[in-house]
Amino acid sequence: MKAVLCNSFTGPADLRLGEIDAPRPAGDEILIDVHAASVSFMDQLLVSGLYQMRPPTPFVPGTEASGVVVAVGDKVTMFAPGDRVACSAWTGGYAERMIAKESKSVRLPDGVAFEAAATVLHNYGTAYYALAERARAQRGETLLVTGAAGGVGLAAVDLGRHLGLRVIAGVGSDDKAALVRRYGAGDVINYRSEDLRNRIKSITSGDGIDIGFDNVGGAIFEQIARSMKWGGRLMPIGFTSGEIPQIPMNLPLLKNYAIIGVFVGAWAEKFSAEAARVNDTLMQLLADGKIRPHIDRVLPLEEAGDAMRAVANRTVHGRIVLKIR
């Protein structure tokens, strides 16, 4: 089968399309004919050797995909050949076939397209776990999302709107403002050209934000830490700036707010039944039109490296999808 191969942790430029044997599912796995796979910032970090884990090389990148089940392991009870599914995995999506754990796969409702389905589990799964499970967001609360036009950020804006939150979107360029407003942001801050703390103070009439959803890290996180409301929840989601922030711990002490870690991948490994219920919820929201994944563009499998470079250069709104079948 055709697959994109990462032979060394040297980044997207060294990815190559090649021929490998199709994988075989273990007892708790399903084998999927892949129709679409999404390209995430995490994928780019993984092939560049910058993620928390390093799979043995060579490996096939791709953490999220959708397609049709062609075989199941002998312990699988929820899926059968012919089922339309989406799945998440640490690797394997950029190929004509991939294997996925039964617990990390979800059946697609009728009418849900493969391209949209391939963009939901990571983006919206992270946002849902952060907002609904970790922050326990309440209708009417104020949410700040940084990196708001990216895949996870835009999902957080969209889901925040659905949950009845007042959404402030933080972006790095003015050309992203219209998109995040369409997805539910009532206010937009360009933190590259505006003073983030002053704008938050102005927008919230000095009250600060209830929930901080930060994809960027570095100095941005430190500014948000000084803009929290009493009893708020500040969540580090990722560090796309490349800088892990350090903040004075008197800040959460003085305003009695919590800093809450969000590592949805590890949570899904430890609590697979709960994660599977979230996946079902998200797919139903998608089928009902209550969430609206944004696909920046659709590319063929052989352009996976170009897609990753676009993600790394922050020129992507939402997700790029690789169409495989």
C-alpha cells in the first residue's frame, strides 16, 4: 500500500511517499481503508522530533483519519467490516490503510462526510475535554482562546459558542479576524499588534476572563496569567511559540484561580470508556450541525510535507485534509 514515511526526525521536507505492507489488526484493533486524514501541528512536531514521544523510525505520520472498516481483531465487539468510522492514533493516518484501537474509533452518523469527520476527534476532542470536563465551563462565562484560527483554537471558539460562553479570540494577524468571528468570537485581539492585557481589561470592564485556553505559551501565557478573574481556570493546551512559560505562583494565589493541565491524549489512554463517550457526543454534534469544522484545503497524499510546512508556518485556518480515496 502507499504511505508517507518518516525515516528520521528532520521535519516535513524529508517525508517520502513509499510502498509498505499493510498493517494487521491486533485483537483490540480495527483495520481501516483510509479515505481522509487531517494534518495537525502535533503531526509536524512528531516528524521534527519536537513532541513528547518519538516513535521508532521509519513510521507513518498521521494522528487522525476516517474511512471504512475492512477487518477487525478477535476482541472487537463495536465495529464490523463496512462500518464508516473516524479514529485517532499516535501514528498511521497518512496511508491507504491504518490500524486503530477500538476504543479510539467512532462510528460516523449518516450524512457525515469523511473529510469533516477526519478533523473532529483531535480538535474538538481537545476543546471539549478542556472546556466541558476540565474547566467545567458555565453558560455566560468569558473564554479567551489564543491561536484561535488554528485547528484546536477554532474548535474551541466554535464549541465555546455552542456552550453559551462569551468568546474572545486571540489571533496573530488581522486576516484571521473575520474567520474567528464567523465561528462565534464576539471580540478579537491581535496579540502581535495590540496590548493583550489592556484589551482584555477593556473588553471585560476590568473583570478579567473566567477561562483561558492557551495554545501559544511563552509570553502570551504569562500575560493571560495576569488577566484572570477570581476563581478562573487557566489551561495550557500547547506551546506553538516554542517557549514553555514560567509564571510567578503568587498570581493564581492572589486571585484564587486554578491552572489546569490538558493532555487529552493521555486522558484518552487512561480513561478509554469516557473518551469514547466524548467521541460519540462530538460526532452527533457534527451530524446535527451544532459544530462546524473548518477545512482550509484538501490535498492529495503526496503533498503531506507541503501541508505540514503550511501548518508550521501558521498559514492554515482550521485543518488541511489529505484525501486518500
